[in-house]
Amino acid sequence: MLRHRTTHLAPDGRRVRRTTAARRAAFLVSVVGVLAVGALAGCSSSDGGGGATPPPTGPPAPPPETILALGQRLFDRETFGGNGRTCVTCHMTETGTLTLDAVAARLAAAPGDPLFLHDGLDGGAVGTSRIVQHATIRVELQLPPYVTLENDPTRRTIIVNRGVPSTMNAPALDGVGLAAFMHDLRNNDLQEQALDAVHGHAKGTVEPTREQLDAIAAFEKTDDRFFSSAALRAHGRGGPQVELPAGSTESERRGRLFFLDVAVAGTKQGMCGQCHSGPNLNEISALGNREVGFPVGAKFATALVSETNANLDPVLTFRVDNGSGDVRLVSLPDPGILLTERGRSRHLSLFVSATAHPVLLAGLFKTPSLWGIGRTPPYFHDNSAKSLRAVVDHYADRLFKQITFGGAFVTLTEQDRQDIVAFLTLL
Ligand code: HEC
Ligand code: HEC
């Protein structure tokens, strides 16, 4: 059962049908239909959407040293006349993110640390209980023209609590071709992302120049700290794609099978690889396309995290209008990609049909890389899973209770769960 509650409204606003618990499978099938068509429509780029540009080919030429030195200075020390924060305030050097241990240590060491300001505080004002418990940041998002809040139709922004995605691997490996950044894919490139961060998190008063934004992007794509291993760094510079580690114990080797992207009938092989495939382990594979219906290469899907709402974040009801009189309601704490306008996202322009109802994107999120995952708890866009074991339990007890694999519902046993965690920590 899907927890999205989509209500269809007649043009006069009268509720005509309430699909309280649409079957998950039915939802995914409808996504398959529209997204598969969208992939074709986007390729021909004749829909006037965002104008998807063809991915550049070949490894990028390394930027000159001076640009990288400038990028490092800006990332680590430049406040742009704002509240004292820099990029490294939230994307710490060792992990690229903010772990619960780091939050606790920094609060104990220096309560005046600029991390503990506005969007780091409870209600955006005072108190550190949320950041201490979940290490989340309050992110303010604009509602696109087709979305209004059911209970507050004049409000044009919402606040969601989101974890800090690690800046390891994503800048270089998700930054080529169909680049897609943020949990909701709203940024097309690192420059756009950095500009938003200066405005949003650092409350900068000095506008970054194009040269500065380019330097930050170049630094994020090349410096050692932005890769979880030397092999991935080499891949980021045009070297070979990194293969999954073989595993040295029986448990690790069994765990590895879940991440392959080819299934073997009657086994659980490929259950995780269907969505965590490709060079950065965050793309839909051909197997995933057949099983869950998202298009091959898409870096987004759902793991039913927002629907589960384990952190009990406030739930909002969104009224979503497709522009042709088909208005639907959906209730979620974080609507994810629903708020990212298809026409403004190169990634979505390519993978989502222009005629798809935007409500179908509610609850979808960027699929994060799994490389180096052992070092970057907590997990999921809302940081609701505090350990890898909690992630795997979520899949076992929630997602795979609602989606089938190989035509049947598959149970993950205690041994399976231990094997998957053992393999994840090798990545
Ligand atoms: C207050 C904490 C904070 C600061 C300061 C901050 N970020 Fe972030 N960063 C976040 C959060 C939270 C997200 C996810 C936001 C979302 O999805 O809405 C994010 C996302 C990102 C991403 C996307 C990663 C991915 O996998 O899609 C990149 C890249 C990034 N930040 C770089 C930067 C840079 C560069 C700076 C400095 C100019 C910066 N950040 C400053 C908290 C922060
Ligand atoms: C249907 C596609 C799909 C399948 C199948 C899938 N994942 Fe995911 N995975 C995602 C998406 C999407 C996210 C981000 C979800 C969110 O934050 O809301 C994610 C997030 C994660 C994360 C958290 C990463 C982070 O940095 O926060 C881990 C770890 C993970 N998945 C492991 C697995 C494992 C292990 C399996 C198999 C048991 C699996 N996934 C199966 C799509 C999938």
C-alpha cells in the first residue's frame, strides 16, 4: 500500500474521488508509462522544456592550480559577508557531511559555532534539539506555480528538514552530463548549487562572482577530499569505472550479490543494484527499469522514506494542478522532486514526460551514491536512519513489503541483513 493519499478534485474544487491507498504497483506502473515516454521526448528535446544539452564526452582537463587554491580558500574560509558560515561548516573535510558525532562534539566544544544559527536551530530560531538528534538543516523551498498548500493557499515557500548529503564523489561523478544535485535534483550544476548555498545557508551579503563559483566547482570536482577512495578519484579524472569490491568473508560475498545489476531467477541477487547501479551506484539499471519502472540511468527513485516519516516531521498537504484541470492532493512531510520544475532541470527534462502529472514526482528523491557510505551516517534525505543496519531494516520492513522483486514479495532474513551491512561497509 502506498501512503500517498491522492485526492482528485473536480474543476470546481469538489472532491470527486479519493484514492486513500493507491496500490504501490499501480503508481509505479503509471510512472513507467509516463517516464518511459519522457525519456524519448526529452532526447528529441522538442518539448520546449529545459532544453536538455547532450552530455560532454571525455575526461575534463585538470584546472590550473591557482583556480584550485582559490576554490579551496572559498570552500573553507570565505563567508561572503554573511553569518560566518563557509561550505566546510556543514560539509566537513573528513566525511563531506555532518554526522551526529560531529554535531555533538562541536556543540560541546563551541556553542557559538556558526553551525548553530538560524536553519540549524529548532524552528529556525532557538534550541539545538533537532540538530543534535538528527543532524538536519531547515531548508526553505519555493513552491512552483503548480503547487499550493491546501491549508494556506497564499504561502509560496515551505520548510523541510534535510540531512547534509556528503560532498564525497557526487561533485565529480554526478556532475557530468545529466548533472543533478540536491535531494530534490533542483540544481543543474555545482555553480548554481554553490550560489544557492551562499544565499541560503551563509546569508551572504557579497555576491559571489562567476569566477569564484567556477573555482568552488573545480575544487569540488578534483580535490582528494571529495573522493572516498583513490580509485574513484582516478575515475573522476577519466580513469576506469570502479568495480564493486569482491569481499573477503562469506558474508561480504553474499552481501555483494544484492548489488549486482543482473538478477538470477529465484534468488535475491540485484535487489539493491536495481536502483544503485552505474559509476556512482545511484542509477537505475535495466533490471531496475523492468522491476520498478523508473527509466534506465535516472538518478532518482523512492525508498518510501518521506511516506514513512520516521522523524515525525510536520506533514503538509499539497494541492497539485497539472494545468489541465486535473488537481490532486498529496500529503507528505517532504514532497521531494514534486517541487523541482521539470522544465528547469536537465535531468528531469530527459527522464520525465512533459505530460506526466507532476504529482507523480511527489516523494521521489535523488538516489545517493553508496561509495564510502560507512563513513557518512545518518542516512536518507531526512537522516531518519541512524545506521546502515537501520537503512537495511527500512528496506526489509517497508520498501520490500510494498514492491515485489522477480514477481514476488521477497523477505530479507536476519542473515541477509547482516550480509548487506557487511558489504556496504566495504564500499
Ligand atoms: C548550513 C549547512 C550547509 C552549508 C553552510 C552548505 N551546505 Fe551544501 N548542503 C547542505 C544541505 C542541507 C544540502 C541538501 C539540501 C537539499 O537537498 O535541499 C546540501 C547540498 C549540497 C550539495 C549537493 C550534493 C548532492 O549530492 O546533490 C553540494 C555539492 C553542496 N551542498 C555544496 C556546498 C557548497 C559549495 C557550499 C558553500 C558555498 C555549501 N554546500 C554550504 C548544507 C549546507
Ligand atoms: C527503488 C529503488 C531503490 C532500491 C531498490 C534500493 N534503493 Fe537505496 N536508495 C534509493 C533512494 C531513492 C534513496 C534516497 C531515499 C531518500 O533519501 O528518500 C536511497 C538511499 C539509500 C541509502 C542512504 C544513502 C545516504 O547517503 O543517505 C542507502 C545506504 C541505500 N539506499 C542502500 C540500499 C540497499 C542496501 C538496498 C537493497 C536492500 C537499496 N538501497 C535498494 C533507491 C533504492
